[in-house]
Amino acid sequence: MSKRKILARCVSGLVCAGLLFSLYPFLESLKPSSAIEKPLKVNILSIPKGKVRVFEHEGRPLAVYRPTEEYAKDLIANNKLTNGPYYKEGAVPEFFAYYRQSTYKGCFLYESKEYSPFKNEVPLQGLFDPCHMGFWDYSGRFINGVNMPKGVVLKNLEVVGSYQSKGEGIVQFPKITYTK
């Protein structure tokens, strides 16, 4: 074999190795992150009543809210403004878990306590979409007619209903598996 053929094979081998090494980071970036693959464990008792804590679950903001007794009464009083679910005295859940994204275009929702263009107009507490309008109470129900043009009705927030109680206030939200 001539020196020219040996050199050509060496250069070809180096080019192939370089291509493989340059593709490796791209292929690794296609894998889901380890945070997405793990189930999320939340200590519900560590969240003060009347407060919202936001966690990342499946790459989305998961809000967990523990209602106060006063807010539970507000939820019952506001049943007529929503499309359900409707709550009764003594039947309000210990906590609510939902994705804190607008059901219209997926914008992150802000608390009306933090900032609100209609703070003095609306006595309700909850979450609002600053981009495209919409208002939801802390249980995730859409409130009709608040921060929306008349006649427009949005869906309730996507509730995370699949969780497991692990005892002592620990709740585990499982990894979501998608099927075709």
C-alpha cells in the first residue's frame, strides 16, 4: 500500500470520527432532562395556608395552593361565577394542584395580589393572564366576565389530579407518560 493511500485512509478515519464526536452533543440534547424524568414530591404541610408554591413538573409550572377557611367560603360563594366544579361547605379539598398556565395561549399566570390592572375593580383573589386576559380563582376555575370581553369563556386550568399520598403531608406527582 502506498503512502498516499495510507494518508487518505487516516484522513477519512479522522473526518468520520470528527463527525461522530460533533453529533454526540446534539443527540444528548434530545434526551429529556433528569428533572422531567423524576416524579415530583411536595410536602403539602410546608406550604402555609393561603399561599401558592410553584414547582417545575414535566417542564411546566405546577402550582399548589392550600386554601384558608375564609377562602374556602369565598370559593363556595363564587360557585355561580364559574363553570364548576362547585364546592360545598366541608367539601373543599385540602389543596389544589394545577398548571399555572393560561388555557388560552399558555402564558404564565400572575397572582392578583402581586400585580393586577384591576386590583380595585375586582374583590376576587386568584390568577390572571396579563397577555391575553382571563381570570381564574385559586382552585383553577375560570371566572366568567372578569378581565374578559363579554361572551368569551375559557377552560378551567389543567388540574393535576393524578398524585399519590406518601404520608405525613408528602404528595408525589408522577411522571406523565404519553401514549400514541
